[in-house]
Amino acid sequence: MSESGTGTIITSSSSSRGCDIAIGMQQMRLEDAPKLPPRPGFGQSGHPIKLLANFYGLQIPDRMIHQYDVAITPDDVRPAATNRRIFEAWRALPDHSSQQRMIVRLAAYDGQKNFFSPARLDLGPEEEMTWDIDLSSEDSGKNIQQFKIRIQATTQVNMSRLHEYLAGNLREPPRDAISALETLMRQRPTAIFASKNTKTGGSFYQLFSSNSPDLGGGLCVQQGWYQACRITVKQMLMLNLDVSATSFYKPGSLIDTVCEFFEVPEMRRISPEMFNRGRTSLEKFLRQVTVSIEYREEGRKRYKIRGISAAGADRQQMKIPQDDTTNEGSPFYGEDPNSTITVQEYYFKMFNIQLKYPYFPVILSGQYKQIHIPMELCTIKENQRFSGKLGDIQLANIIKITASNPQERFRRIEAGRRVLHSELSQHELLGSWGVSIDPKLAVVDARVLQAPRLQQGTDSGRGRGGRGGGGRFGGGNTIVTPNNGVWRLDAFYQPATLRFWSVLVVGRDRFVTEDKIYNFTRILAQQLSNKGMRIENWEPNVIFQGDRSIRAGLIEANKWARPDGSGGPSPDRRAELILCVLCDPKMYDEVKRVAEVELGLMTQCCQFKKTERANPAYCSNLALKINAKLGGTNNILVPSFLNDIKQISPQANERMMIFGADVSHPAPSQMRNPNAISIAAMTANIDTNFWEYRGAVRAQSGKLERITDTQSMIKELVSQYTERNEGKHPNRVIFFRDGVSEGQFEEVLYQELPAIRRAFESAVKHVPKITFVVMNKRHHVRFAPQNASEGDSKSGNIPSGTVVDRDVVHPCDYDFYLTAQAGIQGTSRPTHYHILWDENDFTPDELQEITYRLCFLFNRCSRAVSLVPAAYYAHLVAYRARCHVGIPDDFSETSSSTASAQIGRVAVAGPVKSRMYFA
């Protein structure tokens, strides 16, 4: 099952990919290991366009930079911010000579073990010195923490090696020079922003202010900028600068935050029952948050939340702190240190505090959760990032807050350059290193590819499929050409038939009435008919779940999918579709689990608030999904747009499978959990029109990016392809792999490519030609039209089909950026495609054209999407797998082995699995 036993892989760092990589894979010698292909050239198709890119040129000197090791004792694990405070205290020591003080002032420190200086420090004959540092405690300004800092000269960094690499004279980029430069570029931003992205060091967020937008639920948005140094194909070093925003805990009273979490205006509205239901979620939300207290003048003032008590302060027992029993001024002097007291009594006797909310639980702090503090006495410290998963409303809010058109985004980017690297800092700090930043944004050459023509159904008689009638049937013959990635889909290329269906109202809502549901189904049926589907039952029966379980409700809805109530579990009596109207969106997961795993029923879910409005446009969008779920085809590429590329031409007897694969990881807050799991999902087409897909899914360790069960997943999908195509197997494959960082390219390629080959050899005794492409949208590259008239007139974004394979792409590897979608809100994010392997010998034009054309075949909309559909469907399959086994988004309560076993046992029922249930 797992391929982890095929050998050990040792890879170089991300920056030296492709160089000196040791491989210990069975069945593969070192010289046989796949090598990343060089760029075969540049694309030529499409009409040219000039774009602004969020890059600034960097000029760097040919000089030596001195590197020093920083050792701070005690050797406790400290955050980088504390190390920086110690380092700044060392900078400010009065015993530096005036010359040394200038050298120290212009040094760049990484917050951990290294600092770099353009001039040499005099550290004596041993090239090493140690200083004593007294630092005031952040918990209490009156407490002094003592440290020792040792500075030791280590080496010199030759910055001219960067120029040698850019000129092609070095095989590997000089990591030491890049590290020194990145440390320098972070020096000023780190000093002026208190909150950073501690994982990458690349994002810097403005401090909280009254203007920080509210996200709800106790969170706010703090905005800032992201920066990173990039080596580009233009043989130059560039600074990639972008806007950035993320969620933070709102500083202030912990009580206020708890009220916002429970969506109540004041504490007294939180009943004990309400709190008990939400206690686990609240504890997860607040865990590791730092709070401060002000009820005493001396001693510790800051605490980290480790948990929340089960009982209120009036009932929660705590041990009397030992210090209180030995302090003569304490009301507990002389008492037994093992005796207990309620939290309410302790704070009244010790601090003369009468709690306002004694019935409310208290926070637990300390290594053993031995410290008890009432919530009403706590204040959340500012600038603490929230690393959990945002709710749907919060996610919608942050998108609205941060979305800005390209013109506004690039104005903020230019403002970021001035803030992060002002002229003053450039003169004093960057200037002392001989580094300068080009003040103008980079201008890049791009091309806009021609949109493919699409074939859909005929629109003759559109709208005349009246009650009891049906629309059109068979292959469509209407040709449409999308305009900026968007087209009107009047009729399905291959419409499905809907005979037996019903409606199940899931949950309770006093506003739900039969009349509203019938009105909605009537409009939905009309939209389905208008697009060509044959509707045999225009008035499906409506079933209310009532007191039934969801399972019982679905069984009843299946029964009444036939007008006479004769439906049943057998395949020939099963409902073709059950329309599930959800009174509460949280019921979605359970509906899908029961319907698709236990009962084998196809469902289409919609929220009641949407059905109540009965918007024809909404019904039209539902129609696209329903037709695909029932086996229909919405539209296809006009055959000439396949035949003009020889490798995928049906006329040339070419059969191609398009795979999409992704690994869905736990939330960042759960990545340290040893039991956290990830879900690997894979989809592939089974038809020759690249429209109909099937899915496979597995659970694996939460710390792995590679898919450990690639071989069996490929076999599962290939068998369905051959079954559909009368035993014929594909002779070409494009494998689109999502979510792989550059540092993991070799690991993923070396593990998954051999597994793909073994799967085909085992399944069909034939290994097709394979192209392996990694795609990524988690980047900070953005483009805007240099000439606004060449962009979209409404959004200001670059046109659909814009491809960039010059100027700002990788200097050695084969990659390109493609913006297939037409931007609607904010600034379009291009997808970065990185070709790791290509046996099909695609030219850059061919691969870019194939990728772009596939983006017009997503079944949920009539517009080009930003990813190839196979990758989109892999995301949907992974999400549905969580529904099927009840894995929460953060995976915190499920072990990897348990979840793997669950997914192994829980399979989508046959009647559903043979359709696009995830559409």
C-alpha cells in the first residue's frame, strides 16, 4: 500500500535543487533517477502585452561581507523577538568604541544564530568576545533578566558569487550570499513592525490600531507587506514585494472576546448550557493566547492560556500557592500548602476582588495547568496571530476587507517599498552594504492566448420545454467563443434526464413552507429544461425531516422520489437525485456521509435562504452541477482545439489521461500534533472529452507532502478509464500535482513518478508517456496591465489567458505563470506551473495551450477557472472524504492510523462512485 519502503531520499536544500542529490530508491540507480528538465524555450502564441509585476530590481556589490555567530545563554528556547531585544541591548552597550558602534549599528541580525556586517568587528586575537546583558522582563518591568551574548567571527561571504551565478558561471546559487542579503532586507522591516510571519520571516504586519478591521468572533485583520528575494531568468536578483493580511486576536478584555466568540452582547447572556456546548471550541480558540493581569503591582504579569476549567470560579478548586503559605503578609500564611480553596474565595481573600461572574469558568495556565485566573481579570495582549481555521463568515469578511483591484494593490505595494525600505534607511543601512533597490516596478513581456471555441447544445426552442415536456437531446452543435474567459451556456452539449427525484428539507426553520419549496423546484426544473434536460416530474414530492434522523429522512425521500411512493434501495428503484434543502449549513457533512456512503444516493444540497429567494441565476448554476452529477456534459472543446496539438489529437489515435492530485493538510495550529493526518486525493478523466472525472482518496501522515499510496490510487483510476473505453488504455498522461513547494520538488518527483509507472505496468501492462507538472497558487506574484486600456474594463485585471514565461520566472527550471480566469474581485492570482518531467516533448506553446483550454471544462460554471479542473476536483474529493469519515478540519481529535482505517473501510457506494458525486 505505502511506497515509503521503496528507499530513502536525501535532497539538497530548496535553493540548490537538482544538484548533488543522493537517492536510495530500490529499482532505480542514481543515473536513472529523473532529472528536472531545462527550459526548452519560450512560448510564442498569443498577442503580446506589457505587464507590471510586483518586483523591484536589486543592485548588489562585489564585496566581502563578514559573518558572525551569535550565542546567547542560558540556552533556553526563546522566540526570535526576545533574541532581537538581547541583540539590541548589546548594540546599545556603552563600551563599544565609536568605530565599533557604527559597525554594530549597520549589522543585520537574523534573530537566531547569525549576524552579518559589511565591516570587520575587532573581537581581539581570539576573534571572539562575550558580554553580560541585563534585560528588563516583559512580564514586569521591575524584574531584570540576565544573559550572556558571545560574538564569534566565523567566515566571510563573497557577494560576487551571486553575480557569477547570474552569469551562469556557477551551478548552484550561493546560499550564504542569499542568506546574508535576505537578512539585510529584513532588518528594517523587523525593527519597525512588532508582528512578523514567524514561519518564513517574509511578512510584516502593522500594529493593531482602532482602524484595524473587525472580522467578528474576537478576531481582527492587520495588514502589512510580504517580501522575498528572487533570482529570475533575466539574470538578475529581484525583490518580490506584495501586500499581506492575516487574522489576529483582538486585544482587550478577554471577557469581550468570549462574548464575541459566542455571538452575544454581554456575559450574562452566556448560559451554562451554552458554555458547556462551546467549551471545547473556545478552549481550542484561546489555547496559547497570551493574556496580562493588572490586579497586582509586582510579580508576573503575563500568562499563556493552556486550558479552560470545567467548573465556574465559585466551584473550581485550586491549591493555595506555596508562596502564599510562607509569606507573612499573605492571608494564607501558615496554612497547609496542599489545602484547596475555590478560585472565587482565593481571589477575594488574596486580592480583595469580588468577581462579577463567579459562575463562569477560569483560564488555566502554567506547565501543569496549576494557575487559575478568572477570565474577567485577563486582557489579551496585542499583535497575536490567529493560526486556526476561519469560519465561513470570517473568511468572507477578510476577502471583502483585503480585496483590492490591481491599481489599488500596486499603489499599496509601492507604498510598502517606501515604508519597508525608505530613502533614509537605504542611505544608512543598504547604502553601507552597497545595495540599492530600483524605485520602479518591473515591466514584463506577456502574451494573451486565444480562447478556445466551445461546443454546446443547440438553443433552438430554448425556454419552450414546458411542463411535462423535455428539452433537447444528443450531441450539441452550437459553437461559442468565450469573451475574456466567460460565455453564456444556453444548452447542454449532452443533457441528462431527470425522472425520479424528490426534495428533503433537512432540519427545522419556522419560515420553511411547502409553497416556498414548490416555487423553488418549479424555477429549478424550468432552468434544467431550458438547458435541454428532460424533466419527467415537474412537481417532486417534498419531505420534511421533522423528528427523523437524517438517514431516515433520506430513506423516506428516496421512497417518494417516484410519484407513487414506490421507490426503494434497489438500483432500479433508487432516486436519481434528492434535492436537500438545508436549514442549517452545518448539516451538509452528515447529509453527504449518509447519502453517499451508507445509502448510495445522489444529492444536491442548497441552503434554505437561497431557495427562499428562488433566484433564476442561482437555479441556473445549480443546473450545471446537477447535469454533471447525472452523467450529462455541459460543454466540450471544439474538436479542432484538440486535433491541432498532435499529442492529444483523437484523429491521431491519441488517448490521454489528465490527472489532478493534491494533499490536504491539517490546520497550521495542528501541525505539531503527532496524530494529525493529511488527506491525499486524486482525480482523472475517463472520457476523451476531458469532461467526466473519477476520484480516489487516502489518509496519510500529516507531515508528508508526497502521496504515499500513489500506485494504488493510479490503478484505481486507470481501471475506470479502461472500463469506459472498451479496454483501451491511455498512451499519454499529464499529471497535475498541486501544493508542492520548491524545496520538495525532487522528493515528490522521485517518489511519485516511479509509482505512476508501476501502476500502469501493473494495471494495463503498458507505461504511457508522462508529463509531470506541479502547480501552485500559494505565492505572491501579481501582475497588472501597464496600459489600463488593455485590462478588463470592470475589474482592471489582466485578460483571461495571460501567460508569463519570461523576465520573472525561474532562471533554470521550466516554469510559467498562467492567469486563465477573468478577475471578478480583487487582483487576479496567476497559477504557477512548474514542469518537472516531460516525456511527451510538449513545446512551451503546446503545454500552455493545453493547460489553458482545460480551464474551460469545469462543470460548476460557464467561465474559465484558475486551475485545471482535475486539480479542482481533487480538492473537492479531499473535502468530501472528510465529510464521509467525520474528520474535522483541524484533524485534532483523529489519529492518523484511525483515519486511514476509516477511509479504507468507508467507500463511496457504487451507484454514486460511478458518477461525479463531488461536482
